Amino acid sequence: MKEYAPATIEEKWRTRWKKDHLYTVSHLKGDKKYILDMFPYPSGAGLHVGHVEGYTGTDVLSRFYRMRGFTVLHPMGWDAFGLPAENYAVKTGIHPSETTQKAIVTFTKQMQAMGFSYDWSKELGTHTPAYYRWTQWLFLILYKKGLAYRAKAQVNWCPSCKTVLANEQVVNGECERCHSLVIQKDMEQWFFRITAYAERLLQDLEKLDWPNSTKLGQIHWIGKSEGITITYTIDGSDQTIECFTTWPTNWGASFLVLAPEHHLVQKITTQSEKKAVDAYLSEVQMRSESQRIKSREKTGVFTGSYALNQVTGKKIPIWVSDFVIAHVGTGAIQGCPGHDMRDFEFAKKFNLPIPRVVVGEDGDTSEIESPEQVLEKGQTGKMMNSDFLDGMEYSAGIQKTKEYFVEKGWGKLVVNYKLRDWLVSRQRYWGAPIPMLFCDKCGWQSVADSDLPVKLPNDVDFKPTGESPLVHSQEFNKGIICPQCGGKARREADTMDTFVDSSWYYMRFADPNNAEHFADKEKLRQWLPVDMYVGGAEHTVLHLLYSRFITKVLYDEGYVTFDEPFVSLRHPGTILGPDGVRMSKSRGNVINPDDEVSKFGADTVRMYELFMGPFKDMKPWSTSGGQGLYRFLKKVWNIYSNQAFVKKSPERIEKLLHKLIQKMTKDIAALKFNTALAALMEFVNNSANQLDKSSAQIFLLLLAPFAPYITEELWETIGGPYSIHSQSWPPFDEEKTKNSTSVLAIQINGKLRATMQVESTVTEEEACHKALSIEKIQKLVQNIKTRLIYVPGKVINIVTVE
RNA sequence: GCCGCGGUGGCGGAAUUGGUAGACGCGUAGGUCUCAAAAACCUAUGGUGCAAAACAUCGUGUGGGUUCGAUUCCCACCCGCGGCACCA
């Protein structure tokens, strides 16, 4: 008997499958499933066990659905542009295309070793001109629709990466990539108008089979709030200030506050306060937004001007403070310190009046002096000191205020979104050039479609200086002519955010080599949308939001027939180190999948990754956990290579087998891989030496999606036709999954006292009679008045009655 | 602070239209085989009481509640993880 030698058989079948193009899909037959992993950034570090978990999950699914007769699109590609490769290039002087290419080779080798059934004929890389030509095309589609625009704005600037960043890429005030503190800069940049889609991005979440937490993440990020914008007149000025609020307690408004960047700050500052205001503004400028947010300490300065509170008739002072953020609402607020904690803190600090207009359930109507007395939005109480509102419920009073202000023409109802437009330009080299030209006479011009791609040049010093590296490329800037006037023009030298590259790649997989279109319309209709998308939850407000936006734009333009890209979405849980802590080089707790494969073979590693626990849960890697799966495979190997089969399996085994098929079919479809694998092991434990050959074949088919190599080898050993992965998933007979007997638990007052086996046809009367005739039960219940609760097939509970 | 997810043996985990808690695996202990070790196989394995079995009893973060019966449902709280965070 041969020993199980994973390395040998895995190499053998890998070569064979490759030669036969076993997983290549050329056209659609029957129903389709598009099963997709979030494509990786090919880093020098290679694949890690976290990647492998997700990829194994989708691979099992893909193999399962293929066996069930679906045509499965299961491609892989490379999200290759981006800062890490470029930063590495800056450090070492090696060109990013070189390091990227090397990493792609490594990744491919590792994925193939794992036995993933990707259709490599569909491979794509976002850094290839054949791909980014269409990223540029996409930019122009948005530009023509007015959805890509150039504007001067306060933007996030990473001083270390020396580029601007999107809001979504600033995490806790730090650069998502290098963790430097991000600062604010006024710059002219390219934006995508994602805010125009805010409402649809919010509404359509309902249609999606996504984890709830991910949907909520997007809902919060979009941040819809309904409120009122109130217009204030300024004493002695013809300017007006608009303040947005969702909770107008206007009889209690005792001051206004403008954000330091508000356009009226200079205009309304009086001569006498100018010096103080200027000093405050320059002080604020020294601090980054994140620093401002972190310290809750209120600062501010009086402008010298007053606004009119329409309902109290009082003049209220206008202040400037950095606790008001320019891009939130209108960048100006009405201070209602009695009923908003931030306003309260501000009023306390600067000795502003704190009127009370609500009385809470405690009946306290005294002057508000401590934070506990502040009755905020969402709390309950009754209106007071508010004219005709007095006595009304708090929330009703707020509603009434809104209506009153609208009626009087002092305000209008508005819907506000937290979402801001997507800043897509980057002052970096390793990305897709933005296909725009600038002419001094004619302004911005788009590059003609026939001139795409605008190729990324090679004669570039990629050291970041804050200016785009492409500015200095001869190759890139040679002979640029304005399409309008024929005069000299220059190219836009910024490149696009890599999230633009990844916002549409799943569409390209439908038709990755098309040179005429971003993808053939018919093929898009056939394959998209993605049926099952698997990847990390960290992309909730990045890739997953951007992709939905881009899909909707292309839908509106008639390029695609679906308006949501990912029907179902799942996130594999993070795999922690054996010490239960997130893996990191500095902790030294990183598990390298290659080491595990050389120890046990890819089949074992695949199975261990899925056996550890529920797919979506975070779970620690166990250094000995792989042993169990390896033992299991060896056991299976021994049974099959000995051909230790009986002539005919007993009926008991046949029933177990049908139950197993049923469970596997259900569990795999629900991504419950851990319990599916447990069921396979249980079956082997229970069927030792009692399998006949046809049952043995069925068992191998069930194991095949998880362990493609060993099952192919053993399938051949027992004479199955090549390839096991082209066979049909076994059906099960519902009748045979049912038991003719069942075990009933017998409880007395809810406590288990005995069990007994009964026919499943047993009547209640028979079952109860039998239970009461058990000697032990008899002893326990004699001389006690009881009643019986009977749950067929489950339990008999004997309850004492008074 | 707000939102979301979770808390079950020594460890990873299983079981929810409420019905035998601990499947499956790891680890551990004992045994078989071996000169020996590894591998493989067999047995045991939630705690406590008992020499042991039988048995009893406790047991799914804590405290209450609903129910014949609660890991599962309800209320309050504690702890851990993730996200958002002066959003007006």
C-alpha cells in the first residue's frame, strides 16, 4: 500500500488540470454563478492565511456549483497600482512594475498550489494599459456627465505619502496606508460626484443580501439627516447666515457659531474684533482637523456682530469656533445651550446665556447650570418658555417649530448627507493617468477616446515631492496640443486613486480581453451581477461603496443592465495568530501558508482553514489544528487505497449517506463549511469497514470541493472516470434521510431521567405508556400526581401537579 | 459617547420556529504495536461528590423574569471585539 504523499499527488494533478484547462469557461451553458473574491494587491510578502481562508471558501462554492450543473465564472486578478509598490520603489529604486510583476508570479504560484480553480484565461491586472485604458474611459464617462469635476477645496493631505486622500482613506485622522497624521490643505483637485447618488446608494441597500453590519456601515457613512435650514439676518449688514439643524429649539437659541472656514467670517467681523478673530483663525490653522476633533475643549472668538432671533426678538452674538465643522450642514449653527451638550459647553466657557425651553420628567425648571440638566434631542419632556408651544411634548414642539419657521419664510426643510464627493486625483506615479489636458486659452479638455490609453511613462523619478512625478516626464509631456485651438497644452499629471481601478474590475472579468469596449454588452448581461462576493469588511465605505456608485453611473448611461454589482456579500473573519492576537511581523505571530502546505499538503490546509470555525468569525490559528485534518485525510487514503469495501453497505450506512448528502448540500450553500467538514468526519467514523464501492464514490464526490487533489487521486484509484471535478453532485432521497425509530428523552419536571427508543409511528398513548413502564421512572413518580407533556420525536416531560 | 457583533469544557467550536448542552477536531491520560521513538489504532476525557461504577448534583458572562421545559425568548447589568465619533 502506498503512503499518502500530498506533495507528489498534488503536483501531478495540478499539472494535469492545467494542461486540460479543466477550469476554463468559454461560454455560458444553463444557469450561471459568478463567484468572486476581492482581488488582492500583489505585495512582496506573498499570500497570507487570511487570503487563503476566503479564497478556499469561494473555491469550495465554485466547485460545488459546477458539480450542480451551473456554469461558474470564478476569475482572479490583481489590484496592482498603488502606494505600497511605489513607496517600495522610492526606497529601493526598483521600478514598481518590476516588483509588482514579481509579486504576481509569487501569488499565482501560491494560488495554484492551493488548488484554487480559477479560470486563469480571465486574469487581469489594473496596471496594464489594456486595463487602465478603460479606467480612463470610465473617467471620461463621468466627466461628460458632469460627475467628474475639478474644484478647489479643503482636502486631506498626507505629508508622508505627499498626496491628497479621499475621506474614506483617512482613518482616525491618519493616512490609511502609512498612518501619518493627515493635514488639511486648500487645493484644486478632481472629484467624482458620488453625493449625487447618496439617496439611491442608501435606498438600494434594501435589495442586497449583505451582512447587516456592512449595510449599517454604509448607512452611517452616507449619513442622511432631515432638518431645517434657518436664515438669520445680521444686525447692520445685508448678509444673512444659514444654520442647519435637525432639532430646532429656537426659543432657546442664544448665539450663532460659524466654522473658522465659513465664507462670512471676515465680512461680519467688526473693526474692533478683527485682531482677535485673525489671531484665532491662524491659531486654528496650525491644528489639523483630527487634532481639533480629538480635544473636546471648546475654543472660540466673538465677531462683534449680532443676528436676530426671530421668535424671541433678541439680538444674539455671532461667534467663530472650530467645534463647528465647515463641511457639516451649512458650516454654521444656532447655539441652543440648554438643549445641546456642545452648545452648553461653549456657552459655559464664554459666559453666554443658557435659556431653558424644555422641562424634563423630573420637573426641574431651575436655571440650567450643570450638564445633567441639559435635555438633548431624543430625551422626553415638555416645552416651556416657548410662547405658543408651551406644554407641548418635546418632539411635537420641535415638529411645530419646523412648520412655523417654514410658514413664516424663515427656514426651509432640507435633507443633509454626511457623504462627501470622492476625491480621485493623486500626486503619485504608480496609477492610471487622468486623461485630461489643460490649455491656457481653452481650459480643461478631455483626451479623445481614440488617444486612449494615456500611457504611464517610464522616464520618471518617482520620489514624491508633492508635485506629481509625471510633471517632469519628457515622454509624457511631449507635443501636447489642445484639441480645441491647436495651441500648446499640457497633460494632467495626477494619477487616479486606485479605488477607481477596483471600482469596475468585476465587470471586466466578463470579457477581459476586449479591445473595443470595456466589456461586451451581451457578456455583461450574461455574467453580471456577481452572485457571491467574498472579501474583507474593511472595504465597507471604500471599495464596496465606490463600486456601487460606478455601477449606478454605468447603469444610468445604459452600459449595463444591473444597478447593483454584488447581489450577495460575505466577509471571512480575520485569522489571528496562535496567541489570539492579530498577526503582525513585529509580534512574530505570522503563519505562512507555504510552510503549512509543505507540512501537510494543500488539501489539509484548505480544510483546516474552513474547519477552524464559522466562516465569518474572527478566530485564532492553532498550530496543532491541522493535524486533525491531516489524520482524517490519511484515514480516507488508507480506506480507498486498500480498496477496503464491502459488497453491499448495510441499510444503516445507506441512510447515513443520504443524510450526509442532504447536510452537505445545505451547509455548503450556506457557507457553513465547518459543520459540513465535521459531518464528513463523523460519517467516516461511523461507517468504518462498511462502505460499498458506490457509497465510497459518493463520499469522494462530497469531499471533492474541499480536497480536490486527494479525491482526484482516489477517484482514479477506484476506477472513476476523469475528472472527479467534472462529475455531478450526488442527489439524495428524502425518504432515506428519515429514521424509522427515534430516541425520546424522558424528563421529570424538566430534568432528564431516562431515554428510550421508539418507532417513529408510535402514538402518544403508546409512548407515554412505555415511558411510565420504565422501572426507574416508575419508582420516581409513584404516589405522585402527574401530567404528561409529549413532544413527538423529542421528549416526554412528566410534570408533578399540586 | 453612539451603533453593530459576541461571551458555551484545558483550547477551536456544535446545538436556536424553546425539547437529551458539549457534535467534530485539538490537547491530555492510559493502552496496543515497537529494542525505542514517531506514526497508526483502541479507550477515557465539563466540574464536584464516590475507591469505582451506578447514581446524585452543579453547569452555556452576572442577576432577575416568562415557561412543563431556556445556550435559545424578555428585562437589567458586566466583560471582550469591530465600526463611527463635536454630524448640529
